[in-house]
Amino acid sequence: MMFNYKPKKFWNDLLSNSFDLKGVGHYRMSNEENLKMYEEKKRILSHDLKTIGLNIIPDMNVLEIGCGVGYWTEYLKEFGIKKYTGNDIAEISVEKLKEQYPEYNFILGDISEIELPREEFDIAVMIDVTQHITDDGRFFKAISNIWNSIKKDGYFIVTIWDPEKNVYLANKLRLNRIEKPRGLEWYKNVFGEHGQVLSKTDFNDKYLLIIKKS
């Protein structure tokens, strides 16, 4: 029988039981295997940033949606970022990351419900998250919320699970019902002509996009 997907409870329960890369990655893989996968993702992102000439510097104000267990928080900290805001729907995530990174700001809540400040951030990062917003109305509100929070000439780093990338998975009846694939057109409906896609790269089973806001 299908369970009723309630994101807040689902992710809080999952991360309460497994606050590690296995919890946010592939549960059938070991932590070591997940770490290897995440290190490859980090390599891809670093390569794309270098290719488009986007230098992350300490003075930038950075937003991360779906900070999870803090893998990308740590990655951003390596650039010397002083102003970082992390958001997650899971209470356990925000509690633990506040303890681990007291110098940073963390916001608990559904990104389709909370209100972000407008034109506040130089970069917004949302990796391996958007496919878990299964409700279309909430998806539109979430992406609009994030997009409006990015400054002019700022950047949105986001992964998309495009159904055309893996037709089998896109059409398979997923028993867990916690993912929904969407192509690039869904995102363009939000930022339209004001969003320039600077890069689109294979990222495991998704695409990694870097979009500049004009």
C-alpha cells in the first residue's frame, strides 16, 4: 500500500535515524560508497564553477536550500564564506547544523511556505532537492521564492531530474512516491528571460544547472 508522503515528517524521521550521507544519498549504498558519489558531485560542481568563471569569495551572501547533513555547507565554508543561510524542512537537520556551524544562519521550514528576503543572496544552491517537491503548486512557489531572493547578476545552482534523461525511471511507478521528475521548462516558467543557463552538466541521474539572473 502506498504511504501518504508528508515531507516534514518523512525527512525528519529519515535523518533522525541516519544523519549521514546514507540518509541523504542512496540508502542501499554504504556511507563509503555515498561519500565517493558525493565527492564526484563536488568535483563536477567545482569544474563547472571554474569553467564559467564563477569565483565564490568570502564576501558573498549564500543561500542553501535542503542543507541536509551539511555536506554542501562544509563545501561552501571551504571558500571562506562568512554569510551563509541554510534551510531544511527537517527539524533534526537545522538543530544539528546550528550546533556544528554556530557562525551561520539556519531556517527551519518548507521553502514553499516560508518567506525569503527579496534580492538578498549572491548565490542560491539547491542540490538534489527539487525532485522531492512532488506537489506542482508548491514547486512553483518554492522556485519563485528562491529566485526572487537572488540579487540581480546573482546565480542559482540547482539540480533537475529531467524525465528525458532517464525515461525508464521517469515512467516507473515509484513505490515510495517521494520524487517527481521535471524538465528545464518547469524552471524557465519561473525565471523566463531573466535566467541565463550558463552550464548544464550530467550529475549522476540528474543535471546540474548554473543559472545567472539578469
